[in-house]
Amino acid sequence: MPSIPTPATIAHTVENLRPALVAFLQEAVRSPSLPNNEGPVQAIIAAKLESLELDVETITTRFAELAGHPAFDDDGFSPDSRVNVVGRWLGAGGDENGRSGRGSLLLNGHVDVVSPGDPALWRDDPWSGVVWDGRLYGRGSCDMKAGLTAGLFAIEALKNLGYHPAHDLLLSSVIGEESGGVGALTTIVHGVRADAVVVLEPTDGAICPVQAGALTFRLTVQGRASHGAMKSEGVSAIAQFLPIFQAIEALDRQRHHNYTNPIYPNPSNIAPISIGTIRGGEWHSTVPESVTVEGRCGVFPGESPAQVRALLARTVADAANTDPWLVAHPPRLEWFEGQFESCATPIDHPLLATLTAAHRQVHGSDPTIEGVPYGADLRLFVNHAGMPGVLYGPGDVRLAHAANESVGIEEVVDAVKVLAGMIVGWCG
């Protein structure tokens, strides 16, 4: 009978895999997986899963198959050419000693990345995968190819140790997370299920069972154009937007003042409302006739998206009703792209206890349990597939989406050790 891997044997095996792990993460980062261009990196993931002798399935995201689902958001990218990869390590159905663990497990991550922005702000090429002082740099290194790499190499370490799970272990690599989650939703609609899920987002080693939501919105405010020298003949859309912006900022402060959740480390940043873009005016010497802003409106755990949409719409309308021009020319509020619900897994769920024990074996102390203020694919698995889950992975989310994004190699190696121990404890 094969021996059960111990923390010591797992750690030794993972250390031997360190060079291969770094090389694989570099290869993944060097494949620029912007939306509609995730195919090459998904081929890398699929080849790795096949090398580990898992059953590998490629599932194409087709909007026509998702359109009737309540969680579907048309993200504006290809409706039928992006693929998701799922690897399955079929369980033995219980071990000889009757220790069957908790059940099956899904490790999930996304390969799509956001634009690197201005290359001049990067020390090296955004797709370099270069290693400096123990950190690997490049767009997607932290968010979240490091997490996917950790999941893949946890499987490889256990394979090298001759381990076989009592219950199924799955790994899914999906597209479209940054723009609404069509990839994860595709796998759910196609029946990918497990008794629990770990979404390998960069949590800096914290276990995060609660996720706020985020709704993407667009607000258009009309003015009346005139020559800048005849300012009094026009109505500046920028000036008309300012009181609306102030009302939105006041709403954000009020909402956080009225909400308490001890699992969040920063009580003033649980489900923020933030303006991300603003476009207005056509010419420097013309009074601007319109302003369009886009942003994200946070959803507190326990709130529904419908409640939040109604609240922001009422706030905009109330601000507009104080100005005669805006009464006659009401601002237009639209909701588009990512519409992330909030979700929560009870902190006393056995999944958290198993992951905590595995983390303790590697780090010598218990992990922090906290909620996150951002939207992620976790809510799709929890809310629409009935799967309890957490976010847990290497990397600091504050470095995601930023110039010179990076992840510590030691963080990734430690995450491999934790995940391998967690698989043994959960899958049996």
C-alpha cells in the first residue's frame, strides 16, 4: 500500500521541482493572454495536465449556451472562440484504511490578464518573466498565473510521491474572469462540480471565504456646447457631473459607515464605489457637451446586485434633481460587462479547517481569515454551483493590474506545499 505523503516528504519533493516550477511560470507569463488571445497559454496548461496523466477536457465558451443563465454577462469579446481547460484526477473511491477525506476538490484559476498599459512604466518588457531578487516579473505573474502554477505543481509533487486521491481532484483553467466570468460559468454549465473549490487568486497566504461583489457601470451627463470664449452660453457637462460625483463619494462613505463585518481588515474598503475612467469634451476651447464616466460599484456580502443598482440609480437621480438643467436632461446610467455578485462560505466549514491545517504545517502558524473587497469567480461556484469555496493563493493583490507586477518565487513554492498537503487532507 502506498504511504501517505507527509509534510516533510511533500516539502522535499516540491523543492526538487523548484527549477521546473520557475521555468513553467516564466513560460506562462511570456504568453500574453489578453482577452481573445488566451489560446496559446491554455495550450501550455493543457499540455502540462496531459504530462501529469490527468483526463483533460477543453471546453469552448459559447455565449449562445450561456445567454439564459442568470449569471451570464456578455463581456464584449469573442462569443465562440475562447477555450477553458479542465483536468481530472479520478479518485479511487476511498482508501484501504477507510480514511476517505472530505470529498472531491476543484482548484480553479484564470489565465486572462489585463493590459500592461504603458510599457515605459515597466523596468523590463511586461511579458519578460524575468527574475530579480527572488521575484518573477510580468503581467499576469501575480494575477494569477502563479496560483495556477502552484496548483499544477502540487499535483505533480503528489504524483511523484505515488499518491492517489480517494476522491476526484480537478483543476480548471478558465478565461474571462477579469471581464465577468464567462469561462468559469462555462465549466459550471457543462457540469464541472466538486465538493469544494479553492480559487487560486493572490491572497498573500490568507484564506478568504467571503467576497464582495462589483457591478460595472457607465454614467453619461449631457451639457450644451459653446465656444470657450462664450462660456456663459453653454452648459459644461464636466461641471454638471461634479455634484453627482460628490453624491456618489458620499454614498460610498455612508455605506461603509453603516456596514460592519469583522472578517474584513479595512472597514472603510469592503465594497467601494470607484470611478475608473472619464471622457469629456471635444476641444480645449469648447464648453464640453457631454461627459461619460465608467466605474465599479461594490456589493456588500449579503446584498443583491438589484439592490445596489437601485441605490446608485436613486443617488444619481437625487443629485440631478437639485439642478434645473439635469432635471431637464437626466443623466443616463447603464450597467455593462462584469456584474459580480458577492458570496460567502461559512468560516466553520471543514474546508477552512483542512486548508488551515495544511498552511500551519508549512508556515508554523495559522493563516489569516479575511474577506476581500473585489469580485472573483468564487461567487459563481458558491452561488450557482452550490460549491463551498475560498480564495487562497500566492501573491499580493495590490501588485495586480499594476506596472512591474510580480510575485515572490518563495511564495509560490510555499503555496505548492500547502496545496499538496490540503489535497491529501481533503481528498483522502
